[in-house]
Amino acid sequence: MKRMELLQRLSHDNGKKMILLVMDGIGGLPGPNGKTELEAAFTPNLDALAAKSELGLLDMVDIGITPGSGPGHLSLFGYDPLEFSIGRGILEAMGVGALVGPGNVCARGNFCTRSEGDIILDRRAGRIATEKSALVVQKLAKAIQEIDDVRVTFYPGKEHRFVAVFSGAGLTENVADADPQQEGAPMRWAVPLSADGEKMAEVANKFIRRVSEVLEGESPANGCLLRGFSSAPDIPLMPDVYKMKPVAVATYPMYKGLAKLVGMTVVNAGETLEALFDTVGKLWNDYDYFYVHVKYTDSRGEDGDFEGKRKVVETVDGILPKLLALSPDVLAVTGDHSTPSVMSAHSWHPVPFMLFSPFARTGDSKAFSERECRVGASGRIEGKKLLGLMLAHAGRLEKYGA
């Protein structure tokens, strides 16, 4: 019997309330002062909670595997990311409200800055403002409506991101990303991962070249990259499996999209961290599982901004009392992967987590940090097992066997 099938059999609704606070990319590595961003931050509220919680480390996919945000979140929601694979394109598409039909292929686009020789100078075009990015999308939507016999629909996203939905016969998601994954490198063009991906790869590359033509002379966004080619998956829904009413309190489209795909209600949570946390309070009587997503720990890590990531952690700590005041039966704080600012990228390092409930086996933890989590009571576990642990602490799992 698979773990998810077991949890579905044992789960029941007892009304207990759970919060999963995801500080995206929270895991780090020691910086110039010998401390990680989490260790360097002033976090009296997180540290006080750690003293009353079980601490540990999560491997989101497997030891040594660097997870993307999609697999990392699937793991946190109790899905085996090696069994359920969801492309980034469909997640972003669902998050921005794109219409995706059977046979459609979605891709997540990054506006980028490129040289005349197709060297990618900046993969995110300076993280251009969302408002400016939307204007670029409007320009492209007027100029590019079809590539060969494939219809193209644009949707604006946050900052440098957008979504392209490709509609036509013979398209599949079996295409590698058209993205060199680093600045100063030549463009990496889309290639098929199997024979049935040849048409989509050809269309994608023609699309990228056409975007460069339309944006010729623009700055900083004069080109694009495409990632996460994907179609809508068939996946069991959280309310059916775990017998709960889950809601996603998130800002960025991709995370809203993933929440929709697994059956969560997605709400408008505003743009600030304070609004995010306030939204949980407003919805407290309507749901029993709250997924709260903080993006900027990851963004600052990807930018190599140690101090910026530290400050985001401190901001979250400052408003954490908003969640604590709700007296959740279970509160888990973690990330979907590590994004050390010294690497400016996702990494394979296990992710720190803490789990608070009246039944937590507390130790002598003095802080929420990588070092404290390494010796915590929960040890090092698979990320996909965290939700089952939350359900157990909430008393929402029946006994297995006689």
C-alpha cells in the first residue's frame, strides 16, 4: 500500500486547524560571518516557538537531489514528487487564471536581456516591474498570435515572468527547457526529450526568435526564455485524500497554480507579508488547513543577497504573532527547498523545519536554525512525510491495524 493510500484510509475530519508556513528557499549555508541567513537573523518569535516544537530536516525529493519549487511543494503537501510530476508551466498558467484545454502545452516565460549573439546577459531582465512586464506582454500578444499552425496565448505574471499557452495538434510536453540557467552563457534552445516532442520544440524556438524580433531595441527585456513545458496532470485532490478543507494564502501565480491543481481554494491575499498573514485570520473559521507562502526568502537567495534574505526572515518573525494569536492546533514552519545566497541558486541541502503542537516532543532547542534542526527530535525525514506528521499531531489519523 502506498503512503498516500494509507493516509486516505486513516484520515478523518475532527475540525482541528493546521497551518503550514512555507518560507520559500529558507535553507542556507554559512556566509561571511560563519552563519546562515536564518542563523544571522534576529528571530525572537521563531526561536521561542522552536523551544516548544519538534525540530528536524526535510529531504524534499531525495538525498543529494536539488528540488524545483514544484516538486518541493508537492512533497510538503504529501505527494511523492517522484510519482507525481507537475511542470512549472502548468503551475504558472493555473496561477494566472489561464484557460488550459486538452492537448494544450503551457510554458513559463522569463523576459531576459540578451546580446546580439544570443548570449543571455540577465535571465530575469533586472526583475522588471510587474506593470512594465504586463505592457511587454500586451505588445507581444498583438504581434504574435500564431506560430506555424499553433495558436499562442499570452498571460502576464509577476515581475519578469509570463505564461505562454500553445494550442494545436501534435503538441506534447516532452521538451527540455530553453534556458541556459546562468548569465553570460549562450542561449540553450529547446530540444525534444522524445520523438513526439519535436514539433513543440520547433515551435518553441521559432516563438523565442519571434519574441526577440518584436522586442528588438527594448531594454532591459529584449528576449525571453521558456521553461517547464507541461500539460494538465491527473492528480488526487487533497480534500478527498486528507478529509480537510485546505486554502492557499499566496501571492505568486505558480504557487496559486499548484494549490489549485491539488484541490485547494485559492484566495486573493494582497501583496504584502502583513496582508498575507492577516488573510489567514479573516478566513480562520472557513478552513482547517492553511498553506501560507512567503516568496521573498527565495528571491533574495537567488539574487545572492545574504542581507536581503536575512531581513525577510526578520520581517516574517516580526509578524509571526498574527498566526500564533489564532492558536492553531498544529503549526509547521519550513521551506520547499534550500536557496543559499552564497550559491545564488536552489541546492540539495536538507530544509530546516519545526512542528508545534501540544503533543510535540520538545527538547532544549534555543533557536530555529539549520544547526538546531540538525539535532532536533524529528531527525532527518522525507519531505512527503511532513503532512502525515501534521495530521497525526492534529489527531486527524485513526490507528492503523488492531
